[in-house]
Amino acid sequence: MATSPGAPCSVSAAPVFLKAAEIEASLELAAERCEDLTPLVYAKVFERHPEMLPHFWRDTKDAIKGEMLSRTFSAILDFVGERRYADHMILTEMVTHEGYDVPREVFATFFGFVRDAVREVLGADWTPPFAQAWDELLAEIDGYIASASAPLLQPAS
């Protein structure tokens, strides 16, 4: 297939996430109101999964946690957008985190903690459209993780 000069090199075949604008708007509002969501997100992680806290014993200034959250925001925005890399990144990071003794079930909950932190920061401005968009996004990510990792979990015949 030939392309004309200046034409896009590829077109994403990823499904369209119809509520991308709501996800983006909620993240933008949260960024306006909270300079750094890292402490809030990880407080939620450690409250629910205290066994993960020892993994961060060297991260005294939240640099590692902040970098991971930044990559998560990028993945979310790509996942609701063009999906140039987010789907592959999520699976790759899930496997990488297994190497750090983070079970897949725990890894998969992280996106929900991000949503919970955004909701908390927005307070009364957390709207039903934001809630619905995040519910659909989390369901889609969970479904993607489950379907994409299922062959990895099944024993060989």
C-alpha cells in the first residue's frame, strides 16, 4: 500500500474508546488540582495490598513510584486514544512486575487505584459521565489483561 508524502504511516486498528474525552477531562482536572497524585495513589495501593510496601523500601523520595504513575497515565491516554503501544506495554509490565514478585492480580488493580485517586481529588466535580467512562475503561483493561494473559496462565498440553 503506497502512501502520499505527509500521510500518516499507519492507521490504528484498535477499537475506539468512545468515552476518551471524559477520561482525559478527569485527568486534566485532577492535574490542575493536585500537583502530584503519587502519594495518594500509592496510599491506596498499600492500604489494599500492604504486602507491596516492602518492594519500595529504597524509594524514599517517591521517584520510582512517580515514574511508574507517569507511565501509567501515558498508557491510559494511549489506551483510550490511538493504542499505539498501551496494550503491549500493559502486558509487558505485568510480566516484568511478576519478576518483582508482584502478582498479576495485584498489578491489574493499579488502574482502579488511579481512578480512585482522581475521583477523590475531584470530589463533588466527579460526575456520572466520569464514573461511567472510568468503569468502562477499567472493564476494558481488565478484559484485555484476562484475554491476553490467559494463554500464559494455561499449562502446556
